[in-house]
Amino acid sequence: MHPEFFSLGSFTIHTYGFLIMIGALLAYLYMARVAKKDLGIDPDKIQTIAIYVIFAAFVGGKLFFYFEKPSFYFNPPSNMLVNFRTGFVFYGSLICALPIAIWYFRKEKWPLWPMMDRLAIATLIVHSFGRMGCFFAGCCYGTPTDLPWGVTFTDELSQAEPLHTALHPTQLYESLFLIGLMIFLLIFKRHQRFQGQLFMIYLMTYAAGRGIIEIFRGDLRRGFIIEDVLSHSQFISLLLIAGALWWYRRLSKTKRILN
């Protein structure tokens, strides 16, 4: 589509990074508002945790991206700077950011599971914008399709392959899925039965949806555990579903029942 949002001389704003920035800003505003309204937390503290989480997500996303093709990116290490502004793996960001968020919540003695429930919504906000950014950059593209909503990428800067061929817009599939999940959680919150329920539903539902969308992905560089059968992301999705289901059952039996 349009990998570059605009250029001014040698200065270029990439659409991918711009949309992630917008998503991160909206996620921060949401967290600052609900944390103060629901839990009485100072919004300035939310700004601090936002910086930590964004940094951890950046590092984790890049590392997992490099691990998809280590023979290239680490030999020589200077290759890690190739397309440095793009190329992230969401599961890498999630796996690295969650421990930082949990550590900070405990450090500040905030209620962990109520914060995790709200963090689920914030994550969906920034992630949905990030997938829109993927669409404009052409990364995370789908397999060729004859369906009427197939998208043809023509920009030479696009990462989609092959160009000039209708592909499944898997980026938009996931973005719409994320927005739908966010709306569902916001509605379901009125019927929430225990603290942490929203977060666990988020993990299980996203992992299941991601596993299905992977079937239509065409970027084979993401790698497979079982060639053409089980991708790395699908394997992580299965682990997430199992782990979240275990925690869901455990939390549902605790005294964290909502009135």
C-alpha cells in the first residue's frame, strides 16, 4: 500500500511506525483514564509503566524477529540494522512486556489482576493499530487468493510478496479481529465474575484467532515447528491457550469474585 507516510528531504515517516505511535498513545490515554477512575492511580505512574512496557515490547519484538532467520541477522550482526524500523514479532513483544508490567504493578503495590484486565484492553488498542501498520508496510501478508477482497500490493517498497498479485489481507483480518475482541471485552466487563477474567479471555481468544489467521499467512520466513503444518506462532498460541485456561480455572476458584 503506502509504506511511507510522508517524506521531507531525507527525513521519512513510515506509516507502520506512525500507526503504532497512534495506537500506543490511545492505549496510554485509556490506561491513564481507567486506572485513575477505577483504582485511584496517579496517571503519571501510568506514563512511567508505559515507557517500560514500550521499551520491553520493542526489544522482545525485534529479538523474536531476528530469531526467525538467525543465520542472516547475526552473521554479520550489522544485518540487524536492515529494515530496523520494521520487522517485529508480536508474541516476542508480549512475552517480554508482560513480566515488566507485572513487576511494576507489584512494585507499586497496585492490584495485579484488575490492572491486567485493563492492560488487555490497552494491548488490543495498540495491537490493532500495529496490524494496520503491517498492512501499509506489506509485512505479515497473506497467501494468493481469488476472493473479491484480495489486496494487490504494487509499491516497490512494500514487503509483500509477490507484488501485483491478489493476496489475503491477513493484516486486516487480524486488525478487525482485535477490534472485535476489544469491543466484546468492554461489553463483557459488565458481567465479569472475577478479577483477571478479562485478561485470560483475551489471551485464549487472541491465541485461537491468531492460530486460525496463520493458515492464510504467506510470509514463510516466520518459520515452522512442523513444516507447513504448525508455525512458531501457532505453537506459541497453543501454549498460551493451555496456560491461560489453567489460570482461568484457578482464578475462578479464588476469593477474587466481584460483587
